[in-house]
Amino acid sequence: MYRRSIVAMLGLGLALILIPQISLAVEDHISQAIEHTRQAIDHGKQGHADVLVTHAEAALTHAEAGEKAKANPHTAEAITHLKEAIAQGKQGHADVATTHAEAALNHLQQVN
């Protein structure tokens, strides 16, 4: 009985230590996604579709990591818009890609 109590307390303590770290990892990924999305928007407004794609892909990687760690409907919607921004940017449509990146940024900012 005593051994079970100690094991249970150790398990609970470990869980309490790890939960805040998961939350911090999600916030870090979302912050990185926001930063790359902002850079994508800036380049898209300058007509640099290729650089927009580079930053949107980096933002997508971070957004997907954040979504995997902790699901959120805003992150999921941001991922959809980032994928569309990448597709439009690869076609050279910087203006349309920028619009999708701006929508993604709006959703990412609602996650934090």
C-alpha cells in the first residue's frame, strides 16, 4: 500500500512538472508561426511570391507542430490558409497569397 502511494505521488509530480512545458512549447511554435507569417505578408506586399512561400512554409511547420501539441480550431484554420498561401505563392500570385497569409495571421493571433 505504501509503495503504491509513493508511485502515485511520483507520477502526479512528474505530470505537474511536464504540463507547463507542453504549454510553453505550443506558445513557442505559435509565436514562431506568427513571426514567419508576418514576414511572408511583408514580402507578399512587395510582390516577392517566392520569399512569401519560404516564410509561409516555415510558418506552416510551426503551426502544425503547435496543432499537434495542442489542438485549436484557430490553429487548424491558420494551417488551411497557410497551405493556400503557399499554393498561390508557388503560382506567382503574391496578392492572393498575401490575403491568405493575412487570414492565417489573424487566426494565429487568436490562439495566443
